[in-house]
Amino acid sequence: MTAKMRDEFAFLIRDGKKHYEIRAESLDGAQAIRYVSAIDGRELGMYRIGKASRRGRDDDDALICLAAISPDDFHDLFPRPEEGGPSILWVAEILEPITVEQLMEEKR
């Protein structure tokens, strides 16, 4: 899966401060996420992810903690359902960095 990300959030992953990915679209079946810059499309890194789970928006406070971003940034990305945002979000643990070659090797 490829996902756009703000550069400053990618730095949090790289620096070991962000350990969970929150997305509005399903992460089911994804083994890894390749992050690209939302600014210019350059690659920001690729990481293996753990099993995904669905969370309702009544868990926003916990999701904000897991996302390791400010509440304002979180709600900019995921507006509340009453403001037109999604009612369900997906969460997966961000694991170790991985390459496409490593993923392909594992499939053999």
C-alpha cells in the first residue's frame, strides 16, 4: 500500500516517536506501507505493519495518542463524523523498515 504523508510525520516514524498508522481506508491485507511526501511525492520510507483493526470515532482520544500527533492535526486529517469525516478508522502498528525486495523474497 502507498500512502501520502506529511514529511514531519514521517520524521516521527524515523525517529522512533510514532508507532501506529491511522487511516480512513482499510488496511486489511496490507503487509507494508510505502510513504510518499504529500508535498512533492518523494519516497519517505517503507515499513512493515502489524495486523489492522477498526476503531470507532468514540475512541478519538486514544487514536490521537496512538497517532502521536496533535489533536488539531488529527482532526484536520480525520474530521469528526458530524463534520463529514469517517465514522470508522483503521489502526495498525508500524513495525520495522522493509524494502520491496524483502517483501518479494518473503513471498517465494
